[in-house]
Amino acid sequence: MEAQFFRFLKIVGVGYKARAEAQGRMLYLKLGYSHEVELTVPPAVRVFCFKNNVVCCTGIDKNRVHQFASAVHGCKPPEVYKGKGIMYIDEVIKKKQGKKSK
């Protein structure tokens, strides 16, 4: 299988990690919940993890690659106050200021 389409996701946060197993067929995410999030990768899509915080979704079908990447992104979307969560590499998060003290 020759991968033509790529989608990179960056995981930001203390203790947030990702790992891929079974030749890119299973993706395990530690996102601060009490359990690990398990995602089964659909056919025609492969998943690779670079370091612990960069996930690469590749495949020959653009629709399936982007759909799976959005499913991973939906597990923990980036929050606007600290910027923690799963974001696309090219995504820009506009941070909010938070409470002002008097």
C-alpha cells in the first residue's frame, strides 16, 4: 500500500501520550481520563506515532484518512484557555484570556 494522503496530529498536555500497535491497526491514547482510549483504525488507513505526541494518519483514500483524523481529534479537542488537547499540526488555536483580577 502506497500512502498518498497524510494527516498529522499533535498531542499537547502533561501526561498525554499516544501509541500505535498491531502494524498500525490500533491506536491507544492517554488523555487524562481514568482509562485509555482505544481506537480501531479502519481499512485503507495506517497510523504511526512519532515520539509520544505526534500521530500520523496515512492512506490511499483521502476521505477515510481525514475522517479517522477527525475522530482522533474529537477525542480531546484543544481547549481555548491552555491549549491542551489533540490538534492538527497546521491548526492555530486562538487562546482566551481568562478571568481578570481587580
